[in-house]
Amino acid sequence: MPAPTAHATMARMQRPLLEFRDVARAFGGRTVLSGVSFRLDRGESLSMVGRSGSGKSTLLHLAAGIDLPTRGEVVLDGTPLSPLSDRNRSLLRRRCVGLVFQFFHLLPHLSVADNVCLPGWVAGDPPRATRERARELLAQVALSDRAGDPAGKLSGGEMQRVALCRALLRRPPLVLADEPTGNLDEAAGRQVMDLLRQLTRDADAGLLFVTHSREQAALAGTVLRLRDGRLEAVA
Amino acid sequence: MNVRLLNAGLAHWRQARTLTLLTVCGVALGVASVVCIQTLNLGALAAFGGGVKAVSGEADLVVLGQGPDLAESVYPAVLAESGVAAAWPLVRAWVRVERRPATYLEILGVDVFAPVSFPVRLGGEGLARFDGLLAEPGWIALTPEFARELDLAVRDTLSVATGDRTVGLVIGALVDFRAHAPLASAKLGLMDISQAQSWFGRRGRVSQIDVKVAAGRRPADVAAALERALGPGVRVLTPDQRAQDATGLLAAFRLNLTALSLISVLVGVFLIFSAVHASLVRRRRDFGLLRSLGASRGQLLGMILLEVALLGLAGTALGLPLGFVTARQNVDAVSATLTSIYLLSEIEQLTLPPLLVAIAVAVGLGGALLGALLPALDIARRDPVALLGAAGLPERLSRLAPRFALAGLVLVAAVVAWYAGGGRRLKESGFVLAFFLMVVLPLLTPLFLRELCGRLPPGGFGWRLGLRGLASRLQSTSFAVAALAVTVAMLVGITLLIGSFRATLDTWIQDTLQADIYVTGASWDRDHGATWLSEEVVALLAGFDGVRAADRQRRISGRTTDGRALRLAAFRRTGEAGPRQLSRVPLLAGDPERVERALRDDGACVITEPLARHAGLAVGDTLRLAGADGPVPLPIAGIGYDYSTEGGLVFLGWPTLDAVYGPGGTSSLALTLARDRDVDATLDAMRAALAGRAVELRSNRRLRAEVLDIFDQTFAVTRILQAMALVIAVAGVSLTLLIMGRERATEFALYRSLGATRRQLVRLGLGEGAGLGLLGFALGLAGGAVLAAILILLINRDWFGWTIRFELPASDLAVQAAWILAGALAAAVYPALRSSRTPVAELTREDLL
């Protein structure tokens, strides 16, 4: 990963990391999102709350370039996503986005360290540097001693910590988390949330997470609510 | 069974089209293999049986000589026997149709004055159409079909060759012999017996005498009485006994092909297992729901098996015509084997009798149900909670892998112990070992996969990650790799056998065929030694300018006193090298000089390896031949290598052969030229000198090529079976990858969410296909080497009796490896493309940790 020049860094600092401009998404005749606009900058955190089916996951998919809006524009790191090919969106996602899922999504046949290394392998990063970075991240989440274990032997909280490491392996400027504590007990959920905020803050990354928990949502700098596909600010 | 439930189940199969297609294909190809081979097997037997029926259909008994024919003076003695109501002599001659090198006609010489009707029915017109039969020289009746094939009509001349003579026959009538014997050859001609004797050099000889037994007499009693009255120079058989001769003769040939076709069925069963397992795992929640609503285990099991049975029937319906068409396409190759190796009639018609349809249905249904039984039982025995939760078979298979492997090793030890402890005395023991090898390979596969792939460090998004993925899905991959391994083992085993056999044969040909020019009559390989080259031709060629030595060979068909059919050959050399009995027969046992002397001076014989093995004979033992005048004991002076016939060949001194079967002429001639002579130029000169004579002159090079061509043709059907098994195995790879793509949708979605491009996923999928191919090949290669040893050292020796030297046909194996890997890669293309299109939305599933 080449070091950015000062000019490029300044330009990047000035533009929003993620911007939704009047975004709508419909599936068949059913509108899931409508007129959604917001922006997220580096170092900021934004939480999204809403009932089941309110369009939270769809919004995250649009932010990651996994899905495209029916109308409006999603701009990631200054790049509008809609005109991009599937391949270029994949490459942009590879560079800019780290994803954390409710159901961890670790590969059971790989070790803990291998699961963390996965984004580096997909991107074709040098194996040794990837392994080194994974070790560093696992140390930060206190899982160094479990690096060689099969992922299936971890507890739920540990698995989500591994998933956090995987999301941050390539130092993405944006971390998207879809109910990251939804599958954990309260204590483990709190620990994971703290780590998520800390790690993204340390990396100066933007964090957008979806949650059911008002308490966790309040931890973000900005809290937005999705209701019937429309965005409304939460006081 | 609730019809609505069954409909719901079938709706699933309709939706999962690829899965259904592959299941049906698995059944269809397995059934096709069996139908193809059994149709050819039945056709081969029917060709012989049909010929017997056409010729001796009305006879209760057939009187035959111990050699190729018998003296017609036997006929009055047959008629004189009290139990004989009627008898009629026949002359059977095989002639080559001129200007049609590979077309032979069997001519039947009948006695119109015999006290019965013709042995073939002539239809309503009776003898009216046969007025020229006696009066007109060369009058012959042909089948309309054969006349059409030759583009000839009544009154046209048909030129045929016999021995070294060409004769012109006149087509006097067209008769459909098949009206009487539907399986009879269309290449059958009818003429007067005395004309046949005269035209084809059989004066005073007949091929057989057919007998109608008097009312109230048992054929067996009359046969015994005839044998007593006629002496040891004749055999008296029922037509059924004659047909059984062919059954026995072809037993090894048929058994080998049947065993090969069953391997396709076995591979198909793996394919069905994978497909059914995948289908059931997908529907496990439906089954859980049914169970929670009160469906019993039996109802569930019955429903699943009924669904699979219907798919099995669909596969059978496809496999039946496919197998029959494949048989038709290969009938020429099998016919060539029958005529050149076994001296039987060629197959002209193939039928699909009801029994074979029943066998096909049994194989298709049985295979489908066998493949479905384990997954169906697994689903049926689970409780509703387990079914509504995650499937547990993957973890179980991984855990059970060492036990499966151990069971395989125990099985190997048990079978080897059985073999060493007396099992080898059983002739089928080689097949038992081969069968268990095919069972052991799949048992070893899960552990092989788990240990080889599961321990690979992934180290990147490439082939190693793909291989790790294979180890994590043992429930799918094991069956694909096992099916491929079984197929590869068969391919490699048979390739090693064929390659080794071909190399051995090539060496034997080089040792045996050392003359420069070989001369035969037109139909010498068909007429069982009843015709020969005229002395005039032999003298002309032996004395031809540039000929240094001439080895005459007399070869006839004969039998041992216990009824074993064999061929007998004698050599006589003229020319500068002096007299020589044996013409370079490589000896397995016996000293060449002593053997030469024993044949010349002591009336001894040399038997070939297949005969020695089949009859349990050794040097110093006595071979008891059924001679024209009774049993003749011959001391065995040596055992020689020979690959020309499976039935066995006996080399005798020329005078001994004359003494045993009566004098005869030269069947073939081997000419050695002076060193400075050009073979091709000499051949041209000889052909010019023999213009008008039906003599086949072959150079050494051409004869060798023809022998190897016949060899290659013999294995043509084997190659079809290999190809079918490979297609099934490759379909299995495709199916496995499709199943894996479905099962791993979340994993692929995860890769996509991490930024993997579709191209990367396609490469991963292709890598997994290649991995499956390589693993199957590696396991199959090891199995194939063992199978080759079983085929060469056990099955071949026990059934055919030949010594085959191991040879590694490296280029053939390399080509096969390339085909297998290319097949596996091709099979991976569609699943890989499909997997690459997995939407990231699949991440909503809970399949991963």
C-alpha cells in the first residue's frame, strides 16, 4: 500500500468518506429506502437504528457497494459507485471498506489467524506483512494465544473480535457493522462495541453501524433512525 | 404413500434441475454400460446359436468328427442305427467373397435326396424354385439381404475364393433363411452337397451329419448308441450342446466386459448418493416440519425412496436406448474379436430381449435405491429437532474418516488372508480381489482428503485455500473423489494391462514371425483347417526365385478326449535351413533342442501356455487328443508362449498330425528370402505369377500390423466402457462442485464482501475442480497399479492363461491424466461461474461460524 502524498491526503480529508445523496432502493414494486441523504467523514461514527425490515441492512449493502441504488447516488471516498463495474466496486470495497456481520462469518476450516488474513489474501497483499498485521490486531483484541486455533473453538465474543480484526486488517477508512453485538450476550457485546470504537478511532476510520440497542447507538457521534425507508435524526 | 407428499417431493426435483439431470444421467450411463455389454454378449451367443439353429434346427442330434470334418462313409452307419429316424449330411464351407476382402459367406451343402426335408425351410414354393440345384454347376441360393448388399440378383455370378482357388457360383434363388432361424446370419448360402464337396475340395468328407431321433427314443440314448457304433472318431451332440460350446468359449471374454460395465454402475451409484444427499440436506427443514407434524420415519423413508425410484426409472428409460445404440455402434469391433480370436460367427443382429430390459430396470432401480439408501436412512432416523437445526453429516464424516480407513485396511487384510489361505484356488478369486479393491478405495478417500488437504496451510487466496475447502466438505467431496478414483483405477489398470499386453504381444510377434513373406488361402482363418493351399502353389512359391526357405504350416481344429476345443499346428520346412519342426515358438518350459527331437522322433507335442494353465498340464505329462480313429496320447515335450488363441494350441510333428487326423495340406506358408532380396519387389513378382489365384501374400511388416490391429480392435469396447465411466465420474465432479457452491454460498458471499472479484471466485472454483481431479487421479493411480497387477497376474492367467510382462505405457497414461484433469476442469466451469455470481446478500444465512 503506497503512502499517499500530502496533496492527496488533504483532498481526501476535505471530501466526505461516505455520502448518500437522495438515495432510494426498491425491490420489485416495494420501496425499501427513499430519499436517504447523509454523510460520514473520517474519524466519525454514525449509528443507525430502526425496526426489522426498515432497510438498515440494505443501507449498509449500498454503502459497501454490494448493492446499487434505484435512484440517487452513493459516493464512497469521492467515487460515485453506480457507474462502476462490479469488478471496480469490488476493488474499491477491498481498499475502502471493512465489514463486520452479526453472524461473524468466520470460515470453520481455517485458523483464527487465517480468518483474519483473508482480506489480505483476497487483495494479494504480501503474505508476511499480512500475517504480521493479523498478529498485531489479534494482540490488540487479546487473542494472540488463540491465533493457531480453529475458528470453531472460539466463543461468540471471541469470534466477533476475530471478525473485527478481519475487518480492520487492510486499514480501511470505513468500517460498516451490521448489528455487531446482535448475537452476543450483554457483557461480550459491550466488550466488542468498545473494541470496535477503539480500533476505528485508532485507525482514524469512519464507523457506520446498525444496532437495535439504543444504548449502543448512543455511543456514536451521530444517531440516525430509519422508519419506513426514510431517514430521520434522533435527538 | 400420500400422493400430495410425493408430488411435493417431486416438485423439489423439478426445481433442482441440474441435480435431477445429473442423477438421471448417473443412472442412465450405468444402465447404458450394462445394456451395451449384455446386448453384445447376447448377440455373440445368438450369432452362434442362430447359425446352429439355421443349419440343424430340425435335428435332435449332430454327429461331428474329432477334427474339422468326418468321412462321408460314416453316413450309412448313422442311418443304420435303430434309434435314427432320419439323418442328412451337411458340408459347411466358409468362402471369401471376391473383391470384398472382409466379407465371408458360409455355404451349406445339403443332400436333396436325404429322407427328410431340407434343414432350412424353403417356404410355400418348396423345391420348385430349386430346379437348378442339382443340374446347374455352381448353383447357389442366397439370402435376399446378402444379395442386396452385394448388388446381385438371380442369375448373376458370385465369385468366391476358397483355399487358393476362385470359383464362380450362379445365384439360382433368393431364400430368406431367417424366416426359420431369425438370428441366423444373412451371409448364408445353400447348394447341393456333392457340388459343395467338389467345389470346395471336400470330396468324400462332410462337416456334420444331422440326426432326427425316432419317435419314443430319448436323444441321449441314441447319442450314446451312435457313439458306441461309430467309434471314438466322432462326437454326437445335441444342437444345444453345440451352442453351449460357444458359451464356454466366450466365458472369460463376457465376464471381463460384464465386470467392466458394473464399474460404471458402481461409479453411477456414487453420483446418485451425492445428488440424493445434497437434495435431502437442502430439504431437511421440510422433513423436520413433516416429522413435527406427525409423519413417521417409515413414511419419510418411503417417500424419499419412491422419489429416487422414479428418477431411477427415468434414467433407465434413457439408458436402455443409449446402451443399445452404443452396442450397435460397436458391433463390428466385437464381431472382429469373435471371428479372429474365437473363430465364431460375426454378430449381424442385435436384439433387446425382455430379460435384458428387466435386467436394465433392476440395475437402474437397484443402483438408484442403493445410492439413495444411506442418505435416506440418515434423514429418516433423525428427530424433528435435529432436522430443523443444522445438518450434522459433515462433522460426522470428518470424525468417522479414520474409522472408514481402518475398515478399508481391515478389509484388505481379510481379503488377502482369504486369498492366501485357499481363496486363490477359486477361479473367480481375481475378480473378488478387484471388487474389494474398488470398495476399499472409497473407504480410504475421506481420510486421504482430510489429511492431505486439511493440513495444507492456505497462505493466500489460491489453490491451497480451495483444497482446504475440499477437506472441509468431506460429505460432498469424498464421494466425488471416490467415484473418480474408482474410475481412474479402472482406466489406469486397464491401460497398464493393454499396454503391457501389447508390448508382450509385439515382442512375441517379433520372436515368432521372422519370415519375410506369409502366404495363406482366402478363407484360412474361417474354415477351421478344412481347406488348404494347393501343392502347385506351394511348390511354385517354395521354389520362387530368391526364396531361401519355406515353412509350411498345417493348422486345424481339434479336441482333447475330455472335449476341450483347441487348434493343432504342424510345421515342415523345405529349403537351405533343412528340416525343422518348430518354427520359432518361444518356449516357456522345455529345452528347444530336445523339444525339436521329441517332436520329430517321439511323436511328442508342444502345448501353449493357455492350454497348460487351463488343463493343468506340464512338461512330461500326456495330452490325450481325440483323433480321427480314437484317443491319441501325446507326450508333452514343451510349453510355448502363444497369444493367437485363448483356447490353446498344440504343435505337433507333421507326420504326427497326419497320423492323428488323417493327411492334409498346407494351411499357410512362411517364406524366408535371400538376404539381398527386396521383399516388396518379390511380393509383386509372386502376385504376378499367381494372378487368378485367391492367395493372400503379406509381408512380415503387414502381418505384424494386422495382428496389432486385431489386438486394438479387441479392446475397442473396453475403451467405450472406460469413456462411459469417465463421463459419469466427471459428472460427479460437476455435481459435487454445484453442491459445494450451494452449500458454500455464504462463504462465497463473504469473499465477495471482502472485495474478491468474480474472476477470483471463478479461479477458486476451477482450482477446486482441478484439485478434485488431481486427488481422484492420485488415489486412482495407486488403485490402478494394484488393479493392473490383479488383472495381469491373476485374472488374465486364471481366465486366459497368458503371461504378460509389465510395461509402463507412459504416453497413454499421460494422455489419460490430461483427459481426466481436463474433464475435471471442464466439469468445474459451470459450477465456478455459478458460484461467482453468489450475491453478497447470502451473508444473511447462518451457515458459517
